[in-house]
Amino acid sequence: MKDRKAPSGPRPGLIGSIKARGGRGDRSPLGTWFWDIDRVLLLLTLFLIAIGLVAVAAASPATAMRYSGEHKKFAPLYYFWRQVMWVGVSLPVLFGVSMLPVVTARRMAVLGTGVLIAILAVTPFIGVEINGARRWIGFGIAQFQPSEFLKPMFIVTTAWLLSLKAKERDLPATLITMGMTGLVAGLLMLQPDFGQTIVFCLVWVALLMISGTPLRVMLAIGSLAPIGLVTAYMFYGVARSRINAFLFPDVDGEGAADHFQVNAAHNTLTAGGWTGTGPGGGSAKFGLPEAHTDYIFSVIGEEFGLIACAIIALVFLAIVVRVFVKLLDEQDEFKLYAASGLAVQFGVQALISMAVNTGLAPSKGMTLPFISYGGSSMIALSIGMGLLLAFTRRNPFLTRSPYVVRWNGQ
């Protein structure tokens, strides 16, 4: 009796299982994450991080020279190698947070909000003072800025509270979030940090608009903005000096330093023309006070040109637009609000930073997301982008009925 031939086809076992990995049918945790994640959004984020490393490498020599003294010398690429370290820490955080289930991410954010507000309350008293402000808490050789980590947590918590209005009509979600925003704003002004206060308030107002808050309520909240600005001008010396320097360029006294920074940033930004002086060829950057953080956009303009600056601005715009287009058919109110708020915060921070560098806004000490140097900023932004990727992650097959098959679009 002749033996039958073994059936043809892929062999089971190790080789077959390896080949099955990575395909659309891969249901492993990593495979599910890869196919459900918004890969375009992820690639744009990684592109910004790569640009940031190049930009910090360009700005590092100027900052190292500025902070070197008689007793301490910094290597030209000191800040670049530290940024490489922070990116190495931040990428696993970004990927890990993006893999979290929505419920887990929400609970983490709510818990984190409570803890970070408590830390923010003690920061003005135990924090490290830098340039007249206490915004950081020191841990040995590292420093931690609570407000940076609070931003994504605060946004998700606010989105969750506003999403409860659909289930609990009697819940005063707007008043609760107003109280929480006012508390955070007050604690930030104690540091003082006027720029972060503006970001928190703008994101809160944007979330109210997205959640469908009545127009009369929005008009009432909008009427508080001029009052807040006048109060800050009258009783907050840093805000007054920066506004004076912006409105009155020839002002003397405490506003002169801020005007010098704005002028230095504008001159550096335009020194390279459209195509730039080339990597390492810039000289105006050595006159910038914070070339590696607040004014890194100007360094990019000098060494890589205004065209490169325009491309970076378009990448930021593409990320925000991508998120909102992704959310057009989102049915879950919490995910809609949370992702929208995170996108608004990301875009507002980038817009303020670029506006300061171009002289369109007063100096605020705002970093450019994923591009400026900083450990707290990089890790906190990675948490925020990880949450954004988690809330926009979706499996397109889950919404399709197994009993309906469409042929040729019919």
C-alpha cells in the first residue's frame, strides 16, 4: 500500500507561528497594538523627536558656553547627550502608555491629577529657585517640574468629568472643572508660571466648547479673561514686565531684559535666511539666553533656515488636524473630549513657543514640544502623546457586522 503524500501548505510549528506574527491576523498584544494604533500620528511624533535631537545638538554649544564658568566647564555637546538619554527614557514611556486600555488610562490620569495637584501646592515652598521662579523639585542631580506632568492628567480628568454630564444630568461638571482649573491656576501663579496658567485655562475653555457648553455660559467665562489679564498686570510683576516689554519696545527697567530676549530670538531666527547657515555654522545663537529650551526654534531658523521652521510648523499642524479628523466619527464622549483636549494642549503649547520666538507674543518660558531640551518636558509629553495614541486607537473590524457583506461598495 502506497504512502499518501503529506498535504502541501505552511508547516505548523515554530516557523509557521513566526510567519503568522506581524500580519493583520496577529492577535498578540504587540500585534493588536501595532494594527490598532494610528501609525501616521506615531510617525509624525517620532519625526519631531528626531528633529529635536538635531536641534538640541545645534543649540548645545551655545548653552554650554553660556553656563560654563571658571570652576565648571561643559562640553559643547553636553546637553545633546543628556537629551539622547531623556529620549531613551521617554520612548518606552510613550509606547507603554499608548498600549494601556482606555479605562486603565483614565484611572491613571484621575489618580495622577490628585497626586500632582498636591505636589504642585508645596512646590512654591520646597522647590528649587531658578531665574526667580520655584517651578521645579530637585532630586539629586535631576529636577522634576510637576506642572508638566499635570497637564495631560488634568486634561483627561476634565474630559472624564465633562463626559459624565450625558449620564448624570444633575452633575455640575462645569462648576467642578472650573474649581479645579482655578485651583491649578492659583497654584501656578504662586510659583510664578504665567505661561502654564494660560495653557491650562485655554485647554479648559476648549474642552467646554467641545462638550457643548451653552453659549451664555461660554460668554460669561470669556468675560473673565480681560479681568484676569488686568489683575495679572496689576499684581503680578513678571507678567507686567513682559507685557510692557512687548507693547513698549523702548521700555527701561525690569522689562528691558524681556525685550532683549525677544530681539535676540528674532535676530537669531532670521540670521540664516531661507536655507540657514548649515549645522554648526550659526553665530547669533550664542547671544540667546536659553538657546536649548525656550528659543530653540530660533536656533533652527539660523542654522537650517526659515523653510525648515515652516516645515516644523506644518508638522505640528498635521498632528492636530490628524487627531481631529480621526475623531470625526468617534462615538465615545470621553475619548472624544480627552483626545481633543490633548491635541489642543499640544497645539497651543507649540503655537505659543513659536509665537514667542517670532516676536508675536511676549516671552513666556514655553518649550517647543518634543524639540526643546528637558527631561520633565520630554517624559511628560511622551505620557500625553501616549494617552492620545491610546484614545485614538481603534480596531476597524469591531464596528462591522459579521452578517453584512458589502461587495463593490454596495
